[in-house]
Amino acid sequence: MNTKPDFSKNANHAATAPAFLSVWDMHAYYGESYIVQGVSFNVHEGEILALLGRNGAGKTSTLRSIARIGDPELRKGEIWLDHKPLHNMSSHEASQAGLGLVPEDRRIIPGLTVEENLKLAQIAPPVGWSIQRLYDLFPRLGERRMQEGVTLSGGEQQMLAIARALARDIKVLLLDEPYEGLAPVIVDEIEKTLRIIKDQGITTVIVEQNAVRALELADRAVILDTGGIVFDGTAAEVLENKELREEYLAI
């Protein structure tokens, strides 16, 4: 007899309401491995959504599918951003449409200084925040503007990766494990920055293994389990539901 808790009634499988970013019945594969299994959710403008789940639940694959990376391969479903369809776009086209992905490995370009990494992001339109505005947001980057980006500390590299995304004119910021490997004091600093970014009206989707910190930052949460959604609701609901956290987040 299956005695697992059933939270599926909370899942927003239909996702029919209009939203700023909408994912409808998304299915994606690594080769023949079925990874993202019918994922649907909405994100409203200016909102922070935490995309959570245990290791292997499909969080990063979902984020990469939205960003149109191509791996995993999107075989079915629709992705809409500000009334524009992204599902048939390449990653470059999706970036031009307003998606800014900060991957888990940060992808700082070796051999370039902090400032060169930022300027390279602005080499083609659409251009976002000015370099000075980014230094105002991340003073440490301004102090290290002539330092090679890959020689920065882990926290500073994460700041540079976020700043590089903002150097483009983005509508949605996609963050994959932004707190990973960072000291709590640096996590505090990045969280403060993400709140400032939200105040500027930028919509954010955050994948984060440190679920409590993500939930404390987020407005809403979507929880994945084996590639499908098991919960879609407010972040406060997850923080208040011990059974849900233990079942799907191990916290």
C-alpha cells in the first residue's frame, strides 16, 4: 500500500492563466532519458520563484530547457515570455528575447578581467545595466575591475556571473545554485543583491539546494520530484508544511 503523502492537488499542471513567464507541458530528454516530464508553471512579473527538489529531481534540466540550451532537448511543450514564444528559439535568440541564465559553473571567461567579462556581454544589443551601475550594485567588482575574472573568490565570481547577466537587457534572471559552496556571509550579500534586483522589477527563477534560504527569499515555490511537479504554491506554505519539506526537500 502506498502511504506517501499526496501533495499533487497543489501542483499547477494546467498553468492556463496568463503570466509573464509561462511553461506549459514541457517534456525534455537527454538522449532517450526522459528528464523533464510534463512540467507547467507560471511566474508573474517581478516575482521570485524558487524551483526546488532533491538531487536528480530535474531542477537544472528544467532551467536549461527554459533557457533553450538544447541539452536537454525539448521535444514537447511551450515556453512564453512577455507574450513571445521561446520554445522554438535557440539559446542565443532566447537571450535576446530577455532570458538571462547564470549557470551553476558561472562560465567566467579565462584570460579576461572583470571589466572585460562585463564589456563582452554588452558587445551586441540589447544592452542592460551600465558598467558603473553594476559596480554600484557589486562594489567588490569595481575594486577588482582589472583583476582576471577566474582568479576571484567563489563569491566574487558569482557576483560577476550575475552582473554579466544584468549587463544584458533581461526580463527574467535564471539562477542555478547561486549559493553553492559559498560562506553564509557571502550568501547574505548575494541574497541582499537579489532583493535589490527584484526591486528593479526583474523576475527571477532560482534553483537552489539550500531550500530554506531560497524559500525565505522567494514569493512562490515549485517543487519537482522525478521530473514532474508535486507542489506549486507560496514559499510560506512550504516553510510552514513540515511533511511537505521532509518528503520532497529532506529539511
